[in-house]
Amino acid sequence: MSSSSSSSCSRNNKPRIYRIGTDGNVYCNHEMVAVKRVAGSRSSRQGKEFYGCPLWPNSDCKFFVWKEDVDGTLWLK
């Protein structure tokens, strides 16, 4: 069983939909395990962790969610 959740995006306030599998992994829009990355020096959130598509930059699905948003997800049973 998997869980879907939404999170607010600070840029445009559109909800971000992502899936957390029963294995605890976050999945991108390709249904692949998302990669945890760290925001670089050009970001206002430098050093913050986020999840992104593992195919970036070659075949990116534009999947992005901040790790803190995933960590704050409430699990519904």
C-alpha cells in the first residue's frame, strides 16, 4: 500500500503531489525512487535537502519536493 500526500510550494502555492511507498521511499513521476539532493549556493535555501527525479538532467520529469515537507507528512491509515 502506498501513501500520497500534498505539500505547498512557496513559489506558487500549488500543491505538490508525491508518493511515499511502503518501503519509505519517495517516488517521482516516473515511479522511480527519487534522489535526495542538497540545494546549492545559488538557492536561497542553500544546504536544505530536497528530492528530485533520478533521471535529471537527461530526462527529467520536473519532480521536486523539499525533504522537510516529506518529513512533515501525516500518514493516514
